[in-house]
Amino acid sequence: MNRNIFRSLFTYRSREGRSPKENYLTEAFAHALQESPDDCRAWLAQVLGLPVGSIGKQIHVETQVSLASDDGAARAVIDMVIHAQAGGAQATVLCEHKWDSPTSGEWYRDHQPPVRWPYREGRTLR
């Protein structure tokens, strides 16, 4: 499938105090994964600690996935979410990309909004 990376990138613009670099990184990475399914499966296998052959061929990559609290007062935006069959089960990989931003676990705990998590618990890789 021929996706136009520029269409994705042009939705982000610089604003005072905000740079689109992190969003550009996310969109470029998502584009690379979508355009090269074999590389995407190899990357997912590495992340999940599974053999490449156990990753299904149908992989769905989404960017800027918004989650809201039950009352709608708080929301979180996940940079990239990948859904695939892996090891005989459905796998969901959440990716948070950082560029000139803090990455410590404490920062994430302190800044995590109270949103409903639609994915079952799993392991965290850093």
C-alpha cells in the first residue's frame, strides 16, 4: 500500500513552545513499519521476544491514539499503537517516542492522566 508520508507529516506544524519533531519521528517510524511488513514483523518479534515466524502477516499501525477518562475530563495520546497476532495471541504494542523530552519512569507515573486503559495489562519495555 502506498501511503504518503508527507500527508502525515504536514498535519504537524511548529508553534511557540512546541516542536513537531517528536510527531515527525512517530510518523516516519510508523511509515517505515507499514511500508516494510517483513521489517515490521522482525521488529515486533524483537520487542516481544518471539520468533519472527510467530508474528502474523496482518499488522495494524495507528498513530496519535487518543484515550479519555470516563468523565472526559482527562485524556492521553499514545504516539503509536501496533496490533498483531503474535505467538498465537493478539498483541498490542504501545510506543511512546521522545525527542528532547524526559523519559524516566517517575515522570510517566506523575504525568499519566486517569484514562481508561482499553488494553489488558502486559509488560513494560524501556
